[in-house]
Amino acid sequence: MPTFSAKFLQETTARIFRACAISAEESHVIAEHLVDAEACGLPSHGLLRVPQYVQAIAAGELVPGAKLHVLSETIATAVLDAGHGFGQVMARQAMDLAIERAERAGAGVVTLRNCGHTGRLGSYTEQATRRDMAGIVMVNGGGHGQWVAPFGASSGRLATNPISFAVPTASSDPLVLDMATSAAPEGKIRAMLAAGLAIPEGWVVDHEGNSTRNPADLYGPRRGALLPFGGHKGFGLAMLIDALAGGLSGAGVCCDADAPLAGKGDGVFLVAIQIAAFAPLELYQQRITRLVQHVKSAAPSASSGEVVVPGETEARHRQRSLREGIPVAPATWDALVSLMERFQIRLSAVPHP
């Protein structure tokens, strides 16, 4: 795979967005988020989204320069409308508001609707930990993006409905869980399709309900479905995320089997919890350190060789990527080059780390 520095990819991606009449500030936020997802080893939430966003701008589905509107609020809560702005921009601002409320009230709970694709949720829960808070984020598709079959079914009725939790630790890396409630994020299937790779058994069924390893079977023309992770467990969690992220935000819940895959925007549920409102921060971090040490002291299985806690793999991947460069899938890089040619963006050189 071609490999590039994070700085080069951020600057290149930001230039593409600026060519779409997006401000330098917004372009930087979006590019930084997408490149960080690549650095963390999550290309499903990274640069392959750039052509998708460019197309959404042209179609009027994403609104550059949209402003966050407060629809209602209390000392600890807020209901927000993103005005179809970029998810990376709007969710970051929404978490800032949740953090501000947590500083006053001990906890802040914010909902967000009409929000563009939010990307990697761990980015926002990590944002809370940098202010010595715990973060929780849940996202639904506002009733759209029904890729996922309910437990015991073979046709889509729910979105991938991801969730993230993060807590601060004594080290620079928080403890972070970031996961879809489906067996895999839809973007991961898309990335493997672009790369010409087979998917693992148990991720997708075709339109007849048969298990398949062909990622194209998800997209049709007769569409298949993603399966929930852990059977009824992922299914149940996905329904409750729909109820919280979609129901409380007003974005909408899944209730129409004919709803298009792309729609009016994500529903987002964000929580910031001030650690110091419950326990002294240093004492809390000591507790988490002991928890991590205890878990990692377990004898590893023969296949794993090591016990890895949530967020550790991504943090290591990020450190290595920033040191050695970020590999970009050839199909993704070709798509970026095509956009640069379309917008007449010239690169004097393509720096490798």
C-alpha cells in the first residue's frame, strides 16, 4: 500500500474540501478526523469517506458552514439541531456543550439531530477524557441506513447503531470502547469490497438469508443484510440505541422498511460525566490503573499471545502510524487522486515518511 505522513494526508484532504467551498477551519476538522481514523487502523471511518462527502455536498445532503442550533436546554442538558452540517464538526461542538454542562452540573447530556455522518465515535469520547471526564456517545441513522437484520431475521430493519465509552486513565491513552452493534460496521464491508477481499463468515447474509463471504451481496441490487454482533445481545443494544439516539434527539427511529439508506441525518446522544463529581480524579485513575493491570495479568490464550484492553490496539496503531506513516488502500488513494484532478489540485511532491 502507498504510505504517507499524517500531515500530508491532512493537508491534501483539507484542500479537497476547500475546493468544495468549505471553510479552512471546517476542512481542517474533517480532514483531521478522517486521517486520525486511518492512523488508528480504521479505514472504514477514514479517507474512503471523502468521495462520499463530496457527493453529499453536491446533492445538498451536507451543508458547509451549517450552524449548531440549541432547540431547548437546562443546566445539564441540551437538544441540538446540526442543520445537516458535517458530523465531525457538529458532534465535536455538541460534546463541548456536554462537557460545559458537566462542569456546572456534574454530568451533561446532549442530543443532536440532522447531523451528517459522525465518523469514529471514539474521537468524541476521547475528547471528554482530555477534560478529565468520562464520555458516552451513541448514534443511530435517524430511521435510515437499515443495513442490520434483527436477531432471527434476514432483512434489514436497524442501522449499525454504534456506541462508544471512554474514561480517563493515568497515562496519556484513555480506556476506550468504540463498536458497532452489527457484526461489523457497514464501512468496513465497503472497504473490503473496494479492496477485493472476502469478508468473514457470520457478518452478512445475502437477499435470500444465506450466509456469504462476498461483500457485494450486502449491496445488491437485491440487498442482503448485516447481522447483529452476538445475536440477540447486539440486536437488543441496537434497539435501545435507536430509542435513545433517535427517540430523544428527534432524529427519528427505524419504523419504515422502505426508508432509503441515506437520509436526513444521524441522531446522536452524547454524555459527559465529571469524574471529580463522584471521586477524586487521581483516586479514580488509580482504580482504573489497577483494573487494567488486573485484566492484563490474565494468562493469554495460545492464539492471542497478549491480553489487550479496549482502545489499546487503536492507540498503538496511531503511534506506529505517526512514526512510520499511514498506509492507504490503493483504491482509496486512487479516489483521492481522481478528486484532486477534478478540482485541479496539484501536488508538487508526494512525501513519504
